[in-house]
Amino acid sequence: MNLITAKRLHSVEEYYFSKKLREVRKLTLAGKPIINMAIGSPDLAPPTKVLDALSSTLQIDGAHKYQSYQGLPEFRQAICDFYKSKYNADFDPNSEVLPLMGSKEGIMHISMAFLDKGDKVLIPNPGYPTYTSVTKLLEATPVFYNLSEDNNWEPDFDALEKLDLSKVKIMWVNYPHMPTGASGSETLFSKLIAFAKKHTILLVNDNPYSFVLNPNPISIFSVQGAKEIALELNSLSKTFNMAGWRIGMVLGKKETIDAVLKVKSNMDSGMFQGLQKGAIAALNSNEDWYQSMNQVYTKRRQLIWELASLLGCTYDEDATGMFVWSKLPSNITDAEAFIDKILYEKSVFITPGSIFGSQGSNYIRFSLCIEENRIKEAIERLKDFKI
């Protein structure tokens, strides 16, 4: 018996990494010594006090019951305190913040709250593939706006104004930007807010990389007037090495958050209390935490630059985040074929930029979530690689 799947599944493919990692696992099981430099999954441990906070809740009465859809009041307060301390942005913990089980969940919840069939969504190219897949699953239409290295990976507002924006409901932005590492700026956010207000578009900034190799963390809410038209997603995954914990948050004005909560409350039954206690401890980390984390990433990035140069790639040394976005030499025209050649000949797995959109077709992306000795090993393997 063949069950018929929903038509919406015809509009999307399985996530690239979901498919490719099966292939990589098969190579590993076959005895290939794979070095995975593709995935942005932090390999460092969370702060010790986070683990202590989690374990201390396990015996508390009620800790294992269903929790509030809106999270613990003290968790919401910790998020607001964090935003005030780090971004100088004020929020009401009772109505303007909503904890999420990872910010990826928030992409779906926000989209479900605001999109109807046939609506349009502005999506960056290159950009996070989930923006596109969620849009298609909800039978809305992606409208890609190109980002280019020549424009510091920022939107071309003249080009945006020439588009038919009449059915656009949401615009996704992501600064610091993944995959390119462009940092963004308050000037850029001001332009984005003005554009969104002019066209009555919900502007959503996806902001999980603020504190990774970024000397000037900013939020879209660092800019006056953002709350009227914007939401921001954030996450503990990258900043505190808690990717597997699935802890994120969305912030914005009450009416917008209420709409997201209406979806979320029908999708889960609250976050485990111990995770929330750990998250509170993480958000209260002092500056030593950020400095120690970035010292590790700085050393790794230097080695990745060496590796990228070995492959004839160029890169921006001012880029931020936990990836190195590298432009391929001009004689390489197929990023996926290039990384497959490296994978099968040298057992090193790198991300092709093409999976992030057509504007990434001449690029590859290295993750910094790999130990220095493994990067050095990759360098040794690739010294005699024929480009």
C-alpha cells in the first residue's frame, strides 16, 4: 500500500545536510577518515554553571511536569536583561518575549502566524535554506533578493523598490549574516526598518551569531522604531555552545508576539524546566565567557584561512561568525562537484556555497566547529590536492 503524501511536500526537498551526512556516514563506516568541516554545530562545552543549573533542577518538585507555553517568568526576565545589557534594547518580559525550542522552530511559527497561501516572502540569496522551505511548505511564494560581495552582502534597496511588493508579508534578514559573515550595521537596520514600514512588511532578523568573532554585537532593536515593524529571533546554540539543547527566543511588540504564541501553543507543551534554568545561567555569563570562546575561534579561523588559501580561495578577514566564507578560484565553476572531489579524494567534507542560493555558487563555507589538530590534519591532506 502506497500512502499519498501532501502536495506541499512536492515543493521542497530534504535538507541538504540531512542527505549529505548520510553519505558521509557511509564513507565513515567504510573506513574513510572523514574530517567534517561543514556543520556549524559547536564542539565546545557550555559554561560549567549552565550544566550545574540543569542538574540542580532534576529533583525539584514539579520540574518534570508540563511547563508554561511562555516559559518561566525568570527565564523571560533573563532574556530581557540580556537584551538590555548587550543591545541596549528594552522589552516587557510579560508580553514582548517568547522562549522557543530553537530559533528554527520560530521560523515556522512566525510564518504560520502571518502567511496565507499565495502571500510572498522576501528571502536573502545567499541565505539560510529553511526560510525558503518553510515558505514553500505554507504555499507562499519566495521572492529572492540578491546579496553580493560588491555590496558587502547587504540588500540593494533600489532593486527591492522595483519589485512588486503588493503581496509581500514577511522579509527575512540575518545579520550577522550566515553564510557570508557580513556583520550588518545600525545604518543598514535603519534602512531596512524604513523599507518595511513603507511597505507594511513584517521584518524578521535572525540573529544567532552576534557574539562569535564579532567585536560590535547589535540587534535590530538597537535601532529606534524597530519594534513597530520587526521581530528578532535569537538562540543560545552558538553563543553558549548549546545547539542540542534547542533553546531560542523571539522578541517584538505584544501584538506580534501574541500571534506567534497562538501558533506555538498548539505545537508544543512547554520547555523542560531544567533547560530553562540552564538558559538563565548562560544568559548571565560574564565577559570572560565571550572572550574565552572567541580566543579558541580566533586560532581556528587563522588555520582555516591557511586551508582556504591552499585551495586557491579568497576570503574577507573582517567577516564575523563561526564560518569562513571563501570565494573559489575562477577556474572552478561547480562548487558541489569541487567539494565532492575533496570529500572522495581527501576525506574532507566542506559545504558548497550553492546550497545557500545562486549567489553562493562560486563559494564554499568552512565551519570553525572543529579542533585545531583536525584542521591541521586537513591542511596536510590537501597540500598535494590538484585543483
